[in-house]
Amino acid sequence: RVFPTCEILLGEMTTGSRFVLYVVDNNLSEAGGVLKGPACVSRVRGMHPGALIIGLSTQDQDPGFVANGARTFFSKMKVVTQQDFVDALASLLK
């Protein structure tokens, strides 16, 4: 599922929903969200400690995803195609 803001995702999680993978974008404010990606990762990690979380941003450097509990960070500027992203995910699951 796609959640336009972290707040909506966290609300869903308070009902008991959990997911195998969370891909969290850095800028969630366009849809009205207040929490930035790294803060969202921290909250998700607190609610689902065993989750696989990946941070995603247009920035070249990790803006804090890994420090807040993400397994890794991908720059949208370096992941060129959908297959690049799929390959990177597959390498994490090995």
C-alpha cells in the first residue's frame, strides 16, 4: 500500500497493521505530512522493531535514515530504473 504521509501510515499501524517492507521517502510534505523521512523511520522502527525499512531521497547523501533505524538508503539520483531498484532490494534480502 502507498501512504501519502507518515502520519497516515502511523495511524494505520496503530490499528495493528504491519508490512514486510517500508520504503520511506524523505519529503512527505507535499501531501500535507509534517514528519520528514528520517523521523518517520524512527517512529515506524519503534512500532515495528523487526521491519525492513529503506530510506529514499533525491539527495546524494543519507539525510539520517540509517541513523534513525533504516536498513539502508537509496538516492533517487543513483537508482536510474525500476530494475535498478528491484536489484538493490534483492541484494538486501539475500
